[in-house]
Amino acid sequence: MDLHGRNLLKDTDLRADEFLTLLDTADGLRAEKRAGGERQRLCGRNIALIFEKASTRTRSAFEVAAHDQGAHVTYLGPEESQLGHKESMKDTARVLGRMFDGIEYRGFSQAAVETLGLHAGVPVWNGLTDEWHPTQALADMLTMRDHASKPLSAVSYCYLGDTRNNTANSLLVTGARLGLDVRMAGPEALWPSPVVRNLAHELAVASGAELTVTDDVFEAVRGADYLYTDVWVSMGEPAESWDERIDLLLPFQVNAAVMHAAGNPEVKFMHCLPALHNEETEVGRRLHERRGLRALEVTDDVFESHASLVFDQAENRLHTIKALMVETAGD
Ligand code: CP
Ligand code: NVA
């Protein structure tokens, strides 16, 4: 399968077989790295990393993956480029396309990454926008496949919380495309948009996926293999949203009772991270002082439990992002 030159701007840019090929490539690259004998397929390549929002995992994964594979990276943070201040995305795309062999973009607008993808002339990878987080879905599917004792297509997962954020959109559409049993549990006010739901529905008709969107937590988690959640207020949303979000989303917190309600002794917990599971962060502390909550979207006992796969997911960001760069921009 030849993915050379392709963009990953949103999850639907990859067919199911292409997506699964990337998981296989990631699996192979992970084994090579662990064995200590990684063959470099990106030697001499230059990779641009544009970050208009903060990142720990995505930036680190792109940087380490590039270094492992012999490529050089240039980080362009919010203050480091002319982008948006004095130069349009279309112009930036044409400039960077003359210098780099691949471009990662994390920012606000999906339209921005689409413009970059249209005009750069080299592969462009979406490292998160307000709408999609496709490299996260790659790592999550690899993690689910790693831990499942059945084929990936037989896996069921339930995403709880803000079911219309970037991570949720990507998980819904990816699961729909791959034929999984996907449940989204959240308050109706935060359900995925009709556009995303229709897209997921069309994909599910073709793949045989089962899709559920509901506000009934206990119904949604029953029999699930994986329970997944994400932060209740995403980057770029106003901090004033916290109070309203807490009121809406507290019933969808992943805690011991919700894990138990899955009725599956093997149920696992997943989170893209960062997570607000204790008071060791500034936001966590502030919300504890104001609302008396020790944890937000997931309780500390679940986060720290044996069922928690969150650090496997984080590591798999590296292997899957490496696979993406190798397949689209490598030898
Ligand atoms: N999961 C994820 O995208 O993490 P970062 O925001 O740290 O990149
Ligand atoms: N939904 C979160 C994901 C962070 C990786 C955000 O956009 O902030």
C-alpha cells in the first residue's frame, strides 16, 4: 500500500485498510526500536512542527520519531512565526512546502490545516484542531488492539463526557470506519454535531459498526471493553465554561462505580491526556478550591489503577506518528 505524499488532515482521509496498515507499520517500528536496531527511513528529511496550542505528547512524539528516523525538525510555536500575524496560511504553506518534506500543524481552525494541506505540496499532518485529533485516534486504536484478546473489529468502547470535542469526533468516526461497537455517553447539549453523526452513520453502514449516542451512562458502558474520557473544557474554550461543564458532565465522570457498571472484569480505562484526576495541577487545585472536587473527568483511583492504559496510549503516540511520517514522507 502506497501512502506516499498523503495528508492526514482528518480521520476520514484514511480508508480502513490504510489505517490498519499504519497500525501494522507502527507495530513493526515499535518492535525495531525496542530491539535497538531501528532502520532510518527519514534520513535527510526536514519536518516543520507548527504549534498554535500547547502540547506535551504530540510535539514530543513528532520530535522523537523524527530523530529516531534520521530527520531534522523545526519547531514553530505561536510566537515564533509570522503565521496569522503578518502572513496568511496559504502563503505560509507555499513557503514551508519549498523547504520542508512534511508539516505538522496543531491549532484552532480545521480550515487552516485544510488550507495548509491544499497548498504545501508536501504531506501535512493534523496534530489537533478544534474539530479533529486524528493522530490520537491512531495511537488509541493501536492501544486497543494491543490489549484486546479479540480482533479489533470486535472491540467495543464507550467515550464519556464532552462527546463533541476533537478527540471524541475522531474516536467516533474512526470506530465507525473500522467496524467497532462505539458508544458516546454525554449530555444532549454536548452530543456530536449532526454533520459528524451523519458521517459516522454512513461509515457504520459500510463497515457494520454499531453506534450509540446517549445520555444514559449505565446503558452506554454495559459490556464495553474500554471506557475513554477527555478533559471537559478543551484548549481554546473559555475558562468561564468550567462551572457549566462541571454541572453538565459530573454524571459522566469515570469513577469506580462506572467502571464496575461495565460488568466486564477486564474493562480498561483510556484517556488521551492531559487528565484532571487530582489536585496536582493548577487547574485541578483551582477547581477543588471553588467546587470542592478532588477530580474532574476521571477519579484518581481509576486513573492509577491496573485497568488504566493511559501511559501505553501516550507511548503509542510516538510509534503511530512515526509510522505516519515514514509511510507518507519516508523512503
Ligand atoms: N494527547 C495529546 O494530544 O497530548 P498533548 O496535548 O500533550 O500533545
Ligand atoms: N480535547 C482536548 C484534547 C487534548 C489533547 C483539547 O483539545 O484540549
